[in-house]
Amino acid sequence: MAKKLTGRCACGSIRYQLLAHPMFVHCCHCDDCQRLTGSAFVLNAIIETQAIKLIRGKPVAVPVPRKNGPHDIHRCPKCQTAVWSDYGHKPNLRFVRVGTLYKPGALKPDVHIFTRWKVKWLKLPKGTPAFRDYYDTSKLWPKASFKRLNAALGRSG
């Protein structure tokens, strides 16, 4: 990553920098993400927790109901902007909300997931993999990213 990506919450109380390029970027269309964001989808950049440097402030973890297991959304305590999520209580992994980056256009989706809930008016770009549900990360992720993921999750391989 030539230049480190930086981001913030809406009020500026939380500022952060990504110290590495994200491993993979999900565009999730599931009904949970639609409801939790108030949007048609969420764009999450998956990165190791240690690769996020807090420059200012500290988000608070807010547990939210989710039918597929535990989920904490880390929010600014002042403006409540969601800056990243922790799906499944994995302390070494974060899903950074791409919209909180100063340059959100710097990251495009590597995959569209849970498209069975995708809003009908949204046309997905050709060339970006899309799955009705989830997918096999070992088959789709670049090898270097998959290795980083396994290291973050404490798995070998």
C-alpha cells in the first residue's frame, strides 16, 4: 500500500489509520447489514486489528442482535458512527466500514455476498464475484491475504 489509508467518524472524535492494505473487501447485501446500516449494503474492508492505529479517540463496542452469532459494532461514543465491526468475537480481526475512510473510493469490493437479499434496482459490476450466500475464502482470497487471515485467527495454513 503506497499511502496508508486514514479515516474518521462523522464528528472527528475517532480518527484512525490502516497500517496495511486490507486483506479483502466484502460488499454484504444481507438483510442484517441492510437493517443495521439503513442502506442497501455495507462495504467492509477486512484487516487485522493490530493493523489499525487509533490516532484519536476510542470507539465503544456495541453488541447487536444477529441471527448468525455475536456481532459488535464499534462506534464513536459521541456521534455513534460505526467505524468497524467484529463478527463472531474475533479479537484479532476487524471489518472496517469503507465509508469512514477519507478516500472510500480507494477500495472497491472484491466480492458481493448474500446477494439473495440484494435490492432489485442495484446492478452488480461484471467481473466482481457475487454469491447468493457466503463463499469459500480459501478459493477466492489471494494467497497472501488468506495467509494473513489464518494468522489473525490463529490457524495454520
